[in-house]
Amino acid sequence: MVDFTVAIPTYNGEHRLPEVLDRLKAQLATEPFSWEVMVVDNNSSDGTAAVVHRYQTDWLPNCPLKYIKETRQGAAFARQRAIEESDSEFVGFLDDDNIPATDWVAAAFTFGKTHPAAGAFGSQIHGDFEVSPPKNFKKIALFLAIVERGSKPYIYTPEKKLLPPGAGLVVRRQVWLETVPAQLVLNNAGKDAGLASEDLEVGLYIQNAGWEIWYNPDMHVHHKIPKWRLEKDYLLSLFRCIGLSSHHIRMLRFKAWQRPFAFLIYLLNDLRKLTLHILKHGRVIKDDLIAACEQELLISTLISPFFLWKKRFLSPAKQVSPVINSVNRA
């Protein structure tokens, strides 16, 4: 048994993994506890396995580097596999485009030990952009898993309806095993599934069970954002997937008898917000990328319950699943 596992779900991460592994190899102040690194290869078709095996030949003597193959496609399956394969107290998740600070592991372990009521806690995530982001990008930054909430720890209470993304998230493994279903609703079973936010689903199960979820500003991660992730087509697709997932995420906060009433209230409020947005931005929507993203989110959120009901009742062979991950708004 080790104290801390760093789990890296990756799909075709041959060219991204080395920078992450090099930074983990350079971690400082880890002597007081035991830790390991686990790469979960999510059915890659490139040289991901060869990269990990090459690093294993010259890795840290006191920190095992493990390679796990998970053939079920999707971050939700890869993270679940990491939980099952680990036997540590804490599991910290890094995507293959997340570059942790050299004290990330030590800061995460220390925070977990000093906050025993925390079932999960997220990092401070900074954007590392290949090109300059568009005007007013800060309004949507959190949807690309960029989380900068200041220098003081911050607790995500249910009333705030915010949760940290899966990127840079640390969970207490036993809490995950006791509260999170092994099979989530928002799993990835194909690129045409049209959903996202499986990391929020995990967070809500942990929060609903009474555990605290925190933002830890001492855990710094730099999220590499390539040019294509700032292009209009990708951003609109991202916001569409987030919106279409929103009904499931929202309903997890309510008991079964409350959900019909919550559905009606949300429906009316979503219609109101969409109408106001169109009135405000309708004439300039083609020239304002951020406003277009917000409108796509509002439209998709409005139709989310009907989309999900169709998925569940009219397409039983198609599992409800995400295609885009690491979103941190519930």
C-alpha cells in the first residue's frame, strides 16, 4: 500500500505524456510519504505504451511507474480503473496535458492529511495557451478547466453549484469506492454521444454523501491549451455537450420527489435567460465568439431534459455518454 497515487488517463498521448512524466520525476519534498504514478492507457492506437515503458527503464527508485490498459473508451472508465488498481489513500488525477508544479504531489498529500473531512479537492489551474485566447475569454475560462480562485482555500458548498474539474482533482479513494457508482450515467461510449461532465457527476456523488470538496490554491497545474481548442467549431461543440448534460447534473442535487418541480423551475428560468441573451446579443452573435458560446450553452441546456429522455427511452442501445471532459460548472 502507498499513500498517494498520481493517475494519468491518456488517449493517444505519445507526444503529451513526456512533459507530464518529466515534471512528476522532478517532484520535491515527497520523502515523508510513499507514492506512485499510474498511466491508464485508454485504448490508444499510437506509441503511448512504448513511451511509458521507456520511462520505466530510468524511473525513480522509490516511486513505481505503472502502466495500465483500459480498453473501454472514455475518461470515466479510465478514472474508475485507476481507483480499482490503486490501493493508496489518495488518488490525484492529471490529464496528459496537465503539467503540475514540482511540489504538486507534496501539496496535495499535505492538504488531504490536514483536511480529513475533504472527500475531494481540486487544483489551481492556469491556462498555458498556444495562441492568445479571444476577447472576453475569462467569461468562459472555467469551461476549459482553468480555475484561478485566489490564494486562499475555498470550499465548494452545494449552494454555490460549482465543482472542480477532473483535471488536477485529488480524491480520497475509499470515499470514491463508497459513494461513486462504478458505472456512471455520463460515460463515453462513442464520439457521437454528445455529452460531457462525467467529472461533475463524480463530484456530486461525493458531495451528496456529506463529504467536503475544496479548492487548494497550493496545488498548481498548468493546462496546455492548443490552438484548435480555441477555434469556434470546437468551442461550440464543447458548450453544446455541456448544455446537453446539464439536466442530469442538476437533478442529482434533488431527491426524486423534488425533481418534477425542479425541472419546471429550471425550464422556465432557462427560457427566460435564453430570451434575454438573444435580445442582448442577437445582432452581433456572429462576430462575438464568447456570446455565441453562451447562446449555444443556453439552447443546449434548455433542450437537455428532452435530449436525455430520448437517449434513455428511445435509444436503449446507445449508452448516455460524454465526448468532452474536464468541465467545472454544475
